[in-house]
Amino acid sequence: MRIQFAWGATRFVILVGTVAIKIARPRPFRALRRLIKYQMSGEVRARLLTFAEDPFLAGFSYIFSGILANRNEYRLWRESPRQFLVPTLYSFGWLVNVQSRGESISREELEADHPFRTLLVGKPLKFTGDMMKAAYFCRYEGRECLLDYASYVMLAFFSRPQSHDVTLVDVARN
Ligand SMILES: Nc1ncnc2c1ncn2[C@@H]1O[C@H](COP(=O)(O)OP(=O)(O)O)[C@@H](O)[C@H]1O
Ligand SMILES: [Mg+2]
């Protein structure tokens, strides 16, 4: 069985068999480098506020953003599964997530057959820009699907109002 490894922004990924194992990785050194950089430019407070109002919480969120990413991804899939999301099968305390594995796709393939282009109309440029990057997508069960849906922006964007009518079996309809 061929095992592959990949680095994401906040997680280390082991691709084995039919699954992708996403391991949250802490980022203390990157946090320290950024702290020094923003200390020099006098932007520490402003930057921290983009994560949380409490500076301690903001630092915590930055260092442990892999855990928060796993939490968001697992939660979004459980609460608002959609056909264009790769299923997140398990989460072990948000430290390790197990997702179905897809195959990488090129930018051209994504542009030719984007799974939710119409949803992006009128949305902020930063978000639509990310949603046109092939690294966020893969081919899963013949469809182009989002594999990295871990950010708070995505959680807000793709979450549906909760309803007991919406269950995992309804996913094919969306
Ligand atoms: N379900 C998956 N199937 C195939 N490859 C994947 C899958 N999940 C992640 N990967 C690979 O791992 C990389 C990092 O995963 P990602 O979810 O983007 O982590 P991060 O949120 O830390 O950026 C992806 O760009 C992709 O190459
Ligand atoms: Mg990523």
C-alpha cells in the first residue's frame, strides 16, 4: 500500500489506502516569528484582534489552529454535509481527523468543472480567490470536492440552519 505525506497550513496529512489522516500540528515557532515581526512594526494588538478579542485566546488560537481546523471540518461535515465536501469520517478529540481520500486535480480541471461556482458570486475576493485554488480540492467518487473546509469563514459560509430533516442521507440532494 502506497503511503504519501502532505503538509497543509495547519495540519500534517498522511494519505494511506482510502483515507487521509489529518494531524493537527502546533505552530509555536511560527507564532514566535510573527510576534517578533509585528512587535517591530507595532501591529501586535491589531493582528491579535483578528483571531480573538482576548490576546491570550488569540495566541492560543494561532498556535493550536490545527486543532480548531479539525474541529471546524468535523463539525461542518456532521452538521451540514454537502455533496461537494469530502466526507470527514472520524475525529479523535480534534487532534486527528480521518477523511476519505481523493485524487489531486489541476487548476484547469477545477476551472472547467467547479462544483459550486454560482455560490461564489458576489462573495469577498479573498474567499473566492481561495475557492479557485486546486490545492483545496480533489476528485472524490468522480466529483470535484472540497478537501480543506476547516476555516471559520467556510464554517459560516457552508453551514445550514439546523434541521432534524437534514441528515447524512440527504447529502446527495444538495
Ligand atoms: N481527503 C484528501 N484526499 C487527498 N489529499 C488530501 C486530502 N486531505 C488533504 N490532502 C492533502 O493534504 C494537503 C493538506 O491538507 P489540508 O486539508 O489543506 O490541510 P490544512 O488545512 O492544514 O491546509 C492538501 O493540500 C492535499 O494535498
Ligand atoms: Mg490547506
